[in-house]
Amino acid sequence: MDPTSYDVLIIGGGLAGIRAAIAVAETNPRLKIGMVSKVYPMRSHTVSAEGGAAAVLSKDDSYDTHAFDTIKGSDYLADQDVVEAFVREAPLEVVQMEHWGCPWSRNADGTVAVRPFGGMTTWRTVFAADKSGFHMLHTVFQTSLKYDQIHRHDEAFVTKLLVENSRCVGVTAIDVRSGQMYAITAKATILATGGLGRIYAFTTNGNICTGDGMALAYRAGVPLKDMEMVQFHPTGLPFTGILITEAVRGEGGYLLNNQGERFLKRYVPNKMELGPRDIISRAMTTEFEEGRGFEGPHGKYMHLDVRHLGEATIDRRLPFMRELGREFVGIDIVKDPIPVRPVMHYMMGGVDADISGATLMKGLYAAGECANVGLNGANRLGSNSLSECLVFGAAAGRAAAEQVGSLAAAGANPIEAMLKDETKRVEGGFLDKKGGDERIAEIREDMQHSMDEGAGVYRTKEGLTELTRRLDGFRERFERIKIDDSSRVFNTELTAAIELGFMLDCAVAVAHSALAREESRGAHARRDFPERNDEKYLKHTIAHHTEAGPRLEYRDVTLGKFEPKARAY
Ligand SMILES: Cc1cc2nc3c(=O)[nH]c(=O)nc-3n(C[C@H](O)[C@H](O)[C@H](O)COP(=O)(O)OP(=O)(O)OC[C@H]3O[C@@H](n4cnc5c(N)ncnc54)[C@H](O)[C@@H]3O)c2cc1C
């Protein structure tokens, strides 16, 4: 097989990317499929997902309840047609995963177990202990191996989308092992590059979550949607930001302030620890500000207490959490409360895509966390994301497979020229660049801390304006970066520099989108505009890339049978 030309090319070897690859293979077994990942696929961030995946499986549950929970959770910014399709597909995907060998945790009678999750009215989260992502990723990875037509490019780093006559015809990538830059052409390309958590300093996201796919699409002229919607998870370990899964509260853990009080009774009295993430993160922040948090060497924190669950339950349902407590905090969660505080966790925004993953550019699709298909609105419910990767990864794979039949192969001459230009940009701009006095790590840290300060749990006009000003400065400094390592083999300094460029583009889109949305909705909480304003902002923010900064437009949300109401729990 020619490893530089495919029918469908998938960028990303996480849950969404691999699920998409399998869907292409199943839709049309004759298609040649390429799958590129900057790390070995099993190292994708999906592997660290802990809590589980949501789907309606029991006859006591209903599509309508899952849809309503998701739409209310989104603060009515979700597109209701997308949510309706999602809740119907999710159970099929979960059963498919079972058939592919995913070791879901079981009840004593052998049926698949479910656990409660935040913002869901009923128990509908399937899980594999507290290592759900690890097992799900293994399952799809193993399954993908049986398709000879899926050809992997592991440790290949995509730098640019190739666009010819407004159509995406593939990518340029660096083979990290050799340093060789090459073009991969395809009739259709699916972005499944995951999140951008690393634009913040305090995040649960792995080092590789740098928003590459969002920036690739944005630079190529595809807009980003709802980038102001950044999720803060209430329970990260102070200092490392390692996630303590919501499943800890699902299993019955309590959040306590420094008075030993379950303070959530003042904020989400009917849901308590199972309230949605945005509201609990704000409740914790308010308690900290009013002096009811614990003080530690790494700032304020709360206690997450599971001691009452007992050792047997903890070891059966939350063994990894006990390990994390031991390894990273030096406590035994059977005997000690866990210190936690809100931490950046997930990006609701992403590449503007429709229900089948199609973007506004012909030949380009997006799925998983890098995409915004309209499912999560202003706040994602925990455990909807893994299901989203399956449902919309598969949808994008099927749509791309169907589209390529009608498309001609990409021409060779422009590709050669485009590869030459991109090689010149990377070599001239980074590897062989002379001069420069700015360090990548310093700009990155300054950006991350500025994002924490300016676009955190609560936002203000002053804070966001200052953030946009600072980001302009970081972009200027980025032009003057200096790279010490000019070798070709495994040059991680080079890829870190390119990632910093991607992150800066994403951060700018977040800051500008947040500044322009003068209301509070879901995860976007403005101190200066504390109310939701449906009249003006029941709309998606659409950010277009221009040299002068993002150009923003708004698009109506697709409503359905659930009328926007005040959001109380
Ligand atoms: C700690 C943690 C726990 C979580 N727990 C849960 C949970 O319990 N339930 C839930 O529903 N959600 C959970 N989430 C969210 C969920 O795991 C993610 O949203 C989801 O796994 C993202 O999958 P993905 O396939 O979109 O991307 P990823 O798994 O992040 O994969 C991205 C892929 O893109 C590739 N890539 C990126 N850039 C490039 C480039 N430039 N060139 C080539 N390849 C590139 C990477 O190599 C990787 O293979 C959790 C997230 C975190 C961080």
C-alpha cells in the first residue's frame, strides 16, 4: 500500500479517531485508510479517562431523560437535533464495545453495571472500574488491528492541512523518528486530535493535549465554535492537577469545607455532590473566597471524603483512586480525606462541525473533543464525552466513507509545491532559524498562567481584556523563539514549538469569544454579567481566523421540544 495516499485519512489515534477508522472500514471495505498519531495510539489522552460512558440501557431510563439532562446541563446551548441523535446511538455503541470485548464492570447477576454521574437524573454511566478510558481505547485499538486496510503512521506529527481549491486534500507531517517531512494525501480527512487543556497551567489534560487539530482547521479557514466554553472539573489534586473522577462522588463521596460542612446544600440542594461540574466548581470557588476552604502549600482546597464507603467498596470500584492518593498525595483514601480543587478539564468548544462531523470545508471532518458538533453546549455532562467519541467518531467515519466515492484523487503537482512551502516554513521558522532570544517553556508558562487568571471559573471584562493584550504579546515573543536542538531525530523541542503556536491560536480564540459573550451560561460565568441572556446569546459563537485576530459571528442554536428554562438543581 502506498503510505502517502489514502481514501480517508484520520488524524488522531484516540477513541474518536480509531472508532472513525473502524467505521470507514466497515462502511466500505475497499477504501484505503490512513491513521496518523503524534504518539503511539494507546498513549492518547483517552487512556486516562476514569469514570465511564453514558448511555440509556435500562428500561427504567429513557432517551428523553438523557436528552433533557444533556440539554439542561448544556444550559440550552446544545443543538437539540444532535442531542436526540446522540442519545439513540450511544446505547448501540456501548453494546458494540461489549461485543468487541470491552470488560465493562458487572453486577452480581452478570449484567453490565451502571453508576450515577453528575447532572444525570438516573444511573446510566457504564464503566470498567475507574480505568474506563484505558479499557475502551484498548478495545477499539485491538479491533482496528483486524482491518488490513487501516495503515498507521504512529509518531507522525501533523503540521498543516493541505487545501486545494477550498478542499482538504491531506496533510503535511513530520515523521518524528527520522525528522523527515512528508505529505499524505487523502480524498477525505477526519480530525480527531482531542482537547487543548495545556493552554492552562492547572489542568487534568496530558501534555499532548495542545489543540493541534483546532488550530490546523482554524488556520485553514474553518471556524471554531463556542471556544469560550471551557470546563472546570471540581476535583483535581492540588499541584499536579491529576483528576479524581466524578465517579468518587457517584459512588457516594462527600465534598466538605473547612467547617466539616457539606456546603453544596447551599448551591445544588437537590443534587448535592451529583450536581453538574460548572455549578460545583463555582460553589467551591465561592467557598474559598468566603474563607471556608483549607489552605495548603498549593493554594486552597476542599476535602473529598470516601472513608464511609469502606475499604472493600473502594478497592472494587475505585482502586485507581486509592493508588493516586498513595502515589501523588501520600494518603490512604480509606483513612484520609482527599484534597481537591477545581481544575481545567475539557473543551466544549472546537472545530465547527455538523451532526455527521462535516465541516464547512469540503473533504474535512472532525470528531471527538477537537470537534464541536453541538452536543455539549455551554457545559458537558460527565461521561457524555466517551460516548460522544464513539457516536460521532463512527458518524464521521461513515460520512467520509460515503463522500469519497464521489471525489477524485488529489492532484500531485500542487501537493509537491505545498510540501515544499511547509518544509521551508518549519525549517526556516524553527530548525535552521538564526537569532531569537525567547524560550518556548517561558512563553508557554506565561500563557498558561495568564489563561488560569483571565479565563478561569469566573471571568470579567477587565480580566479578559488584559488576557487578550497579554496573548498578543506572547504571539510577538513567539516570533522570536530560539531552538537549541537542530537535529532531525526525535526533535521534541521542534514539536513543542509547533504545539505552542497551535496553543496560542486556540487561546486567542478562547479569550476573544469569552470577552464578547456578555452573559453567564454554563461554564462561562461572567461576574459583570451574572445572568443568562437568551434574547441575545442563545447562539453559538463562531470564530473565524484572521491575521488581526478572531472575527466573531453568531449562529442560532437548534431548539427542539425542550424549551429553555432557568437551570436549577
Ligand atoms: C483525566 C481525564 C479523565 C476523563 N474521564 C472521562 C470519563 O470518565 N468519561 C468521559 O466521558 N470523558 C472523560 N474525559 C474526557 C474524554 O476522555 C476525552 O474527551 C476523550 O477521550 C477525547 O478523545 P479524542 O479521541 O477526541 O482525543 P484523544 O484521546 O485526546 O486523542 C487525540 C489523538 O490525536 C493525536 N494528535 C493530536 N495532535 C496531533 C498532531 N498534530 N499530529 C498527529 N496526531 C495528533 C494524538 O496523538 C492522539 O492520538 C476525561 C478526560 C481526562 C483528561
